[in-house]
Amino acid sequence: MTGAPDHPQDDPAERKMRFLFALRSRGVTDSRVLTAMERVDRGAFVKGLFADRAYEDMPLPISCGQTISQPSVVGLMTQALNVQPRDVVLEVGTGSGYQAAILAHLARRVYTVDRHRRLVREAVDLFRAMDLTNITAVARDGSFGWPEQAPFDRIIVTAAAEDPPGPLLAQLKPGGVMVLPVGQSDAVQSLIKVTRGEKGFEYEELRPVRFVPLVEGLASE
Ligand code: SAH
């Protein structure tokens, strides 16, 4: 076609359209989630060797031996979380900061924690550059949640535990929702949605996933 770029994947508008199309075709249909994901440039969160693959639907390596999740999984988890504009959200596993940046467009306030100080530092720089002022990120062991800021309307865990950690269940508001992968780290895990109802917790299994493990304690860097 005349006038079209030689490499359509290099054209940002075209790239964004294909990125959103891939999300939709994998079940991310919530328009608020899609709009938030359209506004957050995944390319900013992927550095070095893999930067040119940032718009593909695959997990990619980030610093500290961790990974930025696959965009469609980020979308499906965000959709399952059903974030409301006045919500206070806790994310365990800041990683690159990508998921937190998306949540920041949907929630009133986002608290995010990672056991790697370096990841938190890098993510904070990106949040500042993007003017995302409603995110607070700190280095700490998220398996204990963040009692000082609890309770939360929504909790999302982006690393896999064998079971939903008790402290996180305790820090969920009544009516609150938590989305997390559970299972052994070297096997297929299940993404589950926990809702705190009047009579206790309800569990719904969403789909098989694969995440890095939730590890106790702060990391050395
Ligand atoms: N949400 C991230 C991807 C996270 S990868 C993104 O959007 O890029 C999982 C992250 O969980 C890793 O960065 C890892 O360091 C972190 N993690 C693992 N165990 C943890 C724990 N106990 N407390 C806090 N963070 C933890």
C-alpha cells in the first residue's frame, strides 16, 4: 500500500492498535481496563535487550531476575479485580511497575510493594516521570501485606504463593476482592479471585497461569 510504513510494527499507532486487539482477542473486554492499558506505555517498563518486544503479548525479563507479566494476563487480572474509582488497592510484587501504573488510572490510590529495593527504586522513577502521583511504592515483604495502610478494597498479588497468605486475607475490606496466582512455583498455578463476603471468603478459579514465586523476606538488592 502506498504511504504505509515499510515496517508497520514500527508505527506507534499501528502498534498500539495491534496491542489492544491482542488484549481483546484474549478476553480483556472491560472498556475501563482497555482505556487504562492504552494510556500506559509498556515500552517504558521494559529495558535493554527486550525493549523491542514490549508490545508483544508475552512476559519479559526485567532486573533482579524477575519478569514483567504478559499484557493479556495483566488485563485479565485487572478486569477480575473490578477496581472502582474510589478504591484503595494493594499490589504485592511491583516488579517493573507496569501493573501498578495501570491500576493508578483506575483507583483512587495504589500501594505497591516489592522485596527488591532496586525494582522499587526504578519503578518510582517511572511513576514520577509519568506523573502518577497516586502510587506509593516501598520495599518490603508483601506476604505480610501493609498493615499500616490496611484495610484495602482490592489486593492483587503478582507472584505465586501456595495458598492465599493469611495477612492479606485479613487486610481485605468486607466486600473486597483479591486476585492472585496460587500453586507450586514449578508447576502450573491457578489464578484465583477471592471475595470477602458477609459470611466469609468465596473462592473462584479463573485460569491456569505461571508466575514467579512469592518469596519471604527482603532481597539483598
Ligand atoms: N507486577 C509486576 C510483575 C511482578 S513479577 C509488573 O507489572 O511488572 C513478581 C514480583 O514479585 C517480583 O518483582 C518479585 O521481586 C516480587 N516478590 C516476590 N515475593 C515477594 C514478597 N514476598 N514481597 C514483595 N514482593 C515480592
